[in-house]
Amino acid sequence: MNSSAPTPFSVDAAIIDLDGTLVDTLGDFEEALGRMLREFGRTALSRAEISRMVGKGSEHLVQSALARAGLAQQDVADALQRYLRHYEAINGRHVALFPGVREGLQALQAHGLRLACLTNKPQGLARTLLRSLGLDGFFACIHGGDSFARKKPDPLPLQKTCEALGTDTAHTLMIGDSANDAQAARAAGCPVVLVTYGFNHGEPVRQVDADGFVDSLEAVPALCRRRRP
């Protein structure tokens, strides 16, 4: 474990990000974006390029990819529709769980915490992916970028997810991989821990304002003290 958190968090639940936190989905992004860009006569982007675009929702990802490919004037709504069609066709085919994820989720559950998955990926795609990996059963609820009026880093998705869990934000831990997750948690009043292996828009994650950092999801339960018996 590698953590900067000096004392355990007193929590009842945890909200966990998906892309870059639970699952390495860059392969799916690469394939779906590549298919979309080839329809416009462009070559696919590299995974390194894509990793800097991921985390702020499908619209932002597609718009960023179009700009990178020299298609800034392309109709974003049309491109997004094409991208989502391709993504739905390959969802889960080019992904891998990060080491320690399944074990970490099991340990968090054994710790007595209620778990939710909160991602900026569309909810339907998130549910399908988690189900294909056998992870959906860990979560009391799964919310996506289209579940609420606003996406992370706005605090609204965290606040609404806490309502669904029946917990308050001060006692709900946010676990993510990026500044996007940390900013949402700070605004919502949630403690936040970031994994060190994720995407974080291509920037060093330890520069982000967070309460702790872990090298594996398995390390998180040691940072938590169950508030309720």
C-alpha cells in the first residue's frame, strides 16, 4: 500500500469510478474511436493520446478526438452517434481489470460498506461492461454520465448517488483515478482517494488535491473505519 492518508476515514459507503479505476478500457476507446474516425477518412489515435481525453464523458471524448484528428468542424452530434454505435458493438472486448480490483471490491464489501459505481460513461454501457466482467453484483447502484443533469466534476452525481445509497456525503468515500473525481468529491464534501495506476488525463495523479493515494484497490479498506455497526 502507498497512501498519504494519516488516519482512517469514518465511512458508511464508497462510490467508485469505472474507467481507469476498476477497468482499463483504453482498448475499447481505441477501437470505437478508430472506427468512427475511419468513417471520416482519418487514422486511429494512439492509446496515449486517448488516455489524455478520457474521463469527462463521451461528448468530450468525441469532440477531443475530432479536434486531434483535424476534424474540429465535424458535426459533433453525428460523430457521437457513430461513436456510441461502434462502442456498443465492441463494449468489453478490449478491456482488462486492473490488478487487485476484484479482491478490493470483495474486501470493501466484507468491511460492511455499501458500494456504488459512478462513471461519466453512459449508464447502459457501464452496466453492460460491469455485467460482462462479473462486477455488477458488487454495487447497490450504477450511475452514468446520462443519469443526472450534470456530470463529474460537478458534485451533483455524487450527491444523488449518496441519496441512492442512503448515506451522507461526509461519510461516503469517493475512489477514482483523476482530478475529475477529486474535484467532484471536494465539491460534494466527500473524502477522496485516488488510485495511482489510472488515466488522470495524462497528468501525474499525485499532483491532484486528494486525501490519499493507493497503488491497488485492495489497499483502500485499511484506510476505512466503518462508522455504523
